[in-house]
Amino acid sequence: MKTVSVLLLLPFLMLLTPLGALAAEAPRVDAGDTAFVLVSAALVMLMTPGLAMFYGGMVRRKNVLGTIMHSYVAIALVSLQWILAGYSLSFGPDVSGIIGNLDWAFLRGVGTSPNPDYAATVPHLAFMIYQAMFAVITPALISGAIAERMKFSAYLLFTLAWTTLVYDPVAHWVWGNGGWLRNLGALDFAGGIVVHITSGISALAAALYLGRRKNYQREPMPPHNLPMTVLGAGLLWFGWFGFNAGSALASGGLSVIAFVTTHAAAVSATLTWMLIEWFHRGKPTMFGAATGSIAGLATITPASGFVGPMSALVIGMLAGGLCYVSLNVKGRFGYDDSLDAFGVHGVGGILGTFGAGLFAQKMINASGADGLFFGNPRLLLIQMAAILSVVIYSFVVTFILLKLVGMIAGLRVSEEDEVLGLDISQHEESGYTL
């Protein structure tokens, strides 16, 4: 009789029982975190037009639109690739720690419910579009190494292939659930490995493979519009707060740490670069200060959510010094990295990834690890393994892709078109009509 009574009362008891007591609570969207991630995504998107201006001001006036076009078209081309397949290859269900499968191709299963493997309080689509902006800017960074001499058709083919075969696999290694470098314990908070090492090393491979511009080191090739470059640097700096602080994927203490360390490293690198240049060349330059700030921002990126502000100041000082040296010795090696993509992003990404192995603290980010200076030398070894593997992979695959693209479409413009300028020869327009 008692059993019958309990059964009759069960529906009423269920009404009085919290749902969480009967089933595991489903992930819930947090409006504040979602707004934060969407604003951060917009800031990172703004970085690519900022990069277009930064690079565009550094080339000769006959190549300004062609250079800007490299960054601008990447927004459309890479975003489309990301939606169709790139996101699934980077973050989709793991295949042997190497790549994601195609379960999420065409954004199947990527909706407005959170995915707890990546961002537990924001819609899966918000995480997807945030990561899309990282994928967009990375191949655009490489364009700095091939400016003023690469065919536009070849650039499109190379960008599409490189994003698929270099960026997507490395993003999965480092950030994807099941990725082998993530499982190893490598730390990359916002893209020092995934963005800056891949693009910087690939830029070096491209500069070596493509060869030097006509009359390189025999005639002056100064920036044609430094105010444009400085404005681009300012937009990059502004957007970098979305790049680094946004990588916390939630509005809270960790995002504040990443915001502050980002700025600390940038200002430290700017002043360090300026002082070294002043001592070395006798005058501080605006171009040097702008380049120094970008070097500091690139270098702090992998460590920004794992280190404290004082460590960030040290990392910024190292960035200002070492990146300055890298730009000033390239002439001795004879390669033409036109806009210093390797010297800033490659060197900076490697230095920052190494710096995370030195200065990271679990006290700052419990999901990270302590670095060498906080009692854990193993992390530094892991960071070095990550650097070495990504450097080798990026360089070799980029070299192969350039060879294949060259066979299909040809890489360089003709000598006559290079003299005329890419604006006219590739796009039949001019940045300046007077």
C-alpha cells in the first residue's frame, strides 16, 4: 500500500524537486561572457585591416593597394574556408592528436549551446567565429615577406592551401581537444605558436624561396607613408586586447591579467627598441617605435594569460632588444623579408613561447603550469619541443606549397610588372592619382 502511495505521489514530488537533482545541469550561456567574446572577436577582426595599413604604409607607393589587398582579401577567403572546413579541422573531434575530423564541416552541430571542451559559458558559434579571426590574420602576416613581387593569383592559392595544411593542423595540435601538443602540456594562451611561429617561419621560407626584390640593397626602398603605418600599428595594438584578453573566453580575472600583461609588454618593448635605436643609430624613429610595439605584442601573446605584469615587462624588454637585432642582421644573410614578418612575428613568437616556459605561474592561471623560475624546468623543455616541431613543420610544408603553387600559377610577377608596380599590373588601379 505504501508503494502505491509513493507512486501516486511521485509526479508531485518531481514538481518540488530541483531539476539538477534529477539530471546533470546542461551548460548555460552567460550573457556577459558571450558579449565579451563577441566584442573580442570584433577587435581581432579589426586587426587585419590594421595590418593592411601597417604593411601598406611600409611599401613603395606603387604597391600600396596590392599590399593592402593581401590582408583584406584574407578576411573573405579564410573566413569562407573556416566555415566550410577549417573550423572542423582545427577544433573538431580528434583524429590521433593530429587533426580534427570533418564532423563539424559546414558548421554541422555548431550551434548556440556551449561546447564545454572549449568555452563552457558562450555559444559554440561564438567560439567558432572568435577563432575564425585568428585564422584570418595569420596568413595575412606572411604577406609581409612576399610584398611587392608575388602574383595575386598565386597568393590566393597559397593562402588557401597554407591555411588548410599548416594553420589548421597546428591549431589542433595546440588548442584542439586531443591535440598532441595540448596533451603534452604546451602553453600558448593566445597564439604565439599557432599564429606567430607558423606565420613567421613560413614568411622566412617564402622570402628565401621567392628571392629578393629587384635592386634590393642596391637602391633605397623606404616606407612611402609612415603615418599610415603608425595608424595601422595603433589599430593592431587596440585589437590585440581582444586577441589576448579575449582568449580567456570569459569576462573575469584572467582576462584582466591578459589585458594588463599585453599592454605592459608592448610599452616595454616600444621604449626598449627606441632606446637601442637611439644609441645604435643616433636618432630614435617613429618607424622603430611602431615596430617595437608590434614586437612586444607578438612576443607576449603566448604567455599573456600565464605570467604576471612584472614578467611581462621583462618579456617586452627582451622582445624590443632581440627583434631589433633580428631586423638589423637580415641584410648580412641576404634574404629579403620585405616587411619583417619573420623578424617580428617569427622571432617574437619563439621568444614568447620560451618566455612562458620561464615565467608561467599556476598562481595566475590554475589551468597552466609553473615555469622554470617557479620550480618546474619540465615546462621549458615542453615549450622548446613545441617550438622545434612547429618550426620544422611550418617551414617544410610552406616550402612544398610554394613549389606546387609555382608549378600551377607561377609565383613572381614579371620583371616589367615589378618595376611598374603591383597596383597597376595586378589590379589596374592606383592608390594615388596625383
